Amino acid sequence: MGENKLKKFFGVTIAILVLIVLVATIFVKEAKILNNNNDSSIETKIENQKEADDNKKEPSQESKENPTVPSDTKKPDDKKPVEPEKVKPEKEKPKQPAPVKVKPMVALTFDDGPHPQYTVQILNSLKKYNGHATFFVVGNRAEKYPAVIKQISKNGNQIGNHSYSHKELTKLNEAGIKKELTKTSDILQNIIQKKPSIIRPTYGSVNNRVKSSAGAPLILWSIDTLDWKTKSKTTTVNKVVGKVKDGDIVLMHDLYKPTAQAAEAIIQNLTAKGYKLVTIDELFAARGVKLQSGQVYHNAYKKK
Ligand SMILES: [Zn+2]
């Protein structure tokens, strides 16, 4: 090897070494930069976390403010009490069709009174069993026994119009019909400060003239005990107890002792069977039926 060649060799070797050193330096620098980047990325991560924490704190502060915002979420809550009200009718709805919960109802009605003894006896029986009934009174008898009229009303029973002198309304002209009804109506107004809102036509006789002149609903019946005819307690009781059903209107007369006795047995029996004894108004109100003037009603059976 010549001297020149040696110089070249060393020169190249030095150059290579310098290159290696340069490259190594660059690597180390880049490695440091990378590390720095990693550090900074960690720092930014920490910063981000801090920010995130701050954000978490801020929302928590917002959530303190949110009680006003949740007031929006409370608005639905406020609406919820409204919704439960909407739900309530749904809860009530099943109650209406549930025949078990709603007691069957019967309206006992007594015509031709009042009677100072038997009407009072019937009133006592009704009171004993927390029942109500309707008394279709005759005006000239109401005049005689105003105290009984007052007692009927005071006990929560209903009083209906059964004419003034028990004339058959179908045999009267319009003026005659109105006179019979108005007279009784005025008498009752004087005694209990209330006019009767329903009429029981005498003998159950109705024609178009009676309907148009009545000025009130005409209440007939679905069970006729014929108590006035048999004057038998047992027969009267059996007429009712054997075949009574929800919505029936029972006809009796509070002028007779056997009727008063039968009434007590009937009231006791029906109450024990779970019937609610109601007035005519209560019966039809329970059915959602608004009684119409001049219209005839025989019962309040449920429509199927
Ligand atoms: Zn009568």
C-alpha cells in the first residue's frame, strides 16, 4: 500500500466515522425531540385532563344551576301530576264496568201519601238501613201533614208530584192537568222550599196531552207490588224480593199498614243482598241519564 493510498483510506474512514457520528447525533436529537413530543403530549394530556376536570366541575356547577334547567325536567314532573290525573280516569274506568264494586240499585217509590203513621214507619226503616226512597205525594194530603213532608225531605228522600186530588190526568184538559200539578208543586214549595222535579201520573195513565202539559219527567215503574189490592205483607214482599234487579223502580203505597211492614222487610232484604236503595234522581244520575220533561220512564236498567 502506498502512502497516498493510506491517506485515502484514512480519509475515507474518517469521513465514514464523521458520517456515523453525524447520523448518530441526528438520531439522538430526533430521539430527544420524540421524547420531548411525548412529554409535551403527556403535558397536553394532563392539561386536557385538567380541562376535562374543569369541565366536569363546570357541569356540576351547571347542574347546580340546572335545578332551573331540571325545572324543565321538572316540568315533565309537573306534567306528570297532570298525567296521573289522566291516568286516574283510566283507574276509574275499570271501576265503572266492574259490576262487583258498583252496588246494584233499586228505587222504592211510595204513592198516595203522606200518612202520619205508615209514612213515618217507612222513613224509620229507610233510615235504619241507610236507604233512600221516593214519595209521590198527593197535594191535599201534603197540606194535612206538612211535618211528614218535612221529615221525608230531611232524611234525604225525594218527593214527587202525584197531583193534588188524585184525579186521573188523562181525563182532564190541559188546564186541568196543569192545575192538579201546579197546586201540589206550590204546596211543596211552601213546606220544604223546593218544587218537585218529577211526576208520578195517577193510575199510571199517560197520553200525549199529559206528556206535553206535565212540564216534568213522568216516572212509572217496573215492579207493581199491588199492595193496595192484596193488603198483604207477605205477598208484597214476595213481589219484590223474588224478582228485583238492578235499575228497578218498585211501586208501593204508604197508606197501608201491611205496606209499611212489607217495606221494612224489603228494605232489610235488599240491603242484605247488596242493593243500594236510592231515590229516582239518584238512580238515573248513577246511570248518567238526564231525565227529560214529558218523557216516560219505567226503569233505569243498564244499556247493554
Ligand atoms: Zn196514586
